Amino acid sequence: MIGLLGAGIAVVAAVAGIEGSVSAMPRHAPSQAHAPMLWQTGLDKHEIAENSPVSLLMQFAKDGCFAHGAAPGHLQKWAEQFRGRSVADGELSRHRNDFTKLVGGWTFSSGLGAIALIQSEFRAPRNGYVCSLTAQLEGDAQHRDVKAAFQATFASAINDERDWPDRHVDRFWIERSRQPPVMATIEFTRSSRMVTIRMVHGDAWPTQT
């Protein structure tokens, strides 16, 4: 799971414009034991049948990163509620840099295999937090499912789309009634089948104007 955490840290580092010094991701086969893995997230047994791996990832994105991504204490309580395995402070401190500091990291078992939840805080003069979820998908088809589910969950269309031979990135702006919008991205790496959903809270990014 530390390898998956490393991938999440690398993406957080990239959004701050720095190099991520983490180990390469293991390319293990996606888990097929969906129901037993879902048990480990703390879901009630009656909810398991209604929660596909993709919808579970959307739940993490909405109830975790979107709702609590700018509040470290609240995100920690939420992660503990879903039986997240906390990453040691020593591991987090290894990835300090001039732009951000990691304030929390957790790993979960799910129908997608391991999910890494990472929260970092921008250093002054920037103000804000980055919350990201990283998991391994089955392939391109499931990547399309994630994109469609994300748009439906947050009622947000793709604002910008970039494609490279091994990487695809979609950017969204999620509107909030009385708060600045949240900038979100979905980044998918084809060779490793890794997807990262990232949300930026605060003024570290410009608004849509």
C-alpha cells in the first residue's frame, strides 16, 4: 500500500509544480474479490450490493475530499470512520518540500483494491489544501465509467481535457453556492491503470474568471 501512497504523493507534488521522489507503482492485477473487500471499508452489508467499485470511489470523492478536503481534523475523523489505515508521520515528513506539506494520509481496502487518500496543505503565501484519491482501475472502460460517474455526482462538465500517449487528464470546476469553486482533476495513466481524483480547496489556483 505504500507504493499506492507513493503514487498519490507524486500527483500531489506535481500539482504544486515540483518533482515527486517516490518509488514506482507496482503493477498488480486488479482485485476480483469485490464483496469481501468492500466489507473492509465499514459499509453496512445491505449497502454492499448497491456500491460498485466506481460508485464507492465517488462516495470517497464526495464525502471525503469534497466535503472535508479543506479541514484536516474532519477528514481524519471521516477516514477513521471508514477504517482507513493511517500513514505514519515519518512517512509523511519524507515528502516535505517548499510548496506543500502533507498533513494526512490513509489507505483503504475496497472493490478497486487499495485506495490511497492524501491531504496536503500549501505553504505561505498560498492558502489552501489538496485532497487526492488514487486507485488502480481495470482499464480504459472503467476509466470512462469513473469520468461519467464524476460528472453525474458533481453535476459538472469537463472544463479542459488533455491527452498524451500514456496519460489522460480532465479538469473540472465544481461550483459551491457561497464558497469559491473547487478545482478538480481526474488523471489516468494507461500503462499502470492508475487513476487519481484530485481536488484543490482555497486560493492556490485562480478562479474561472
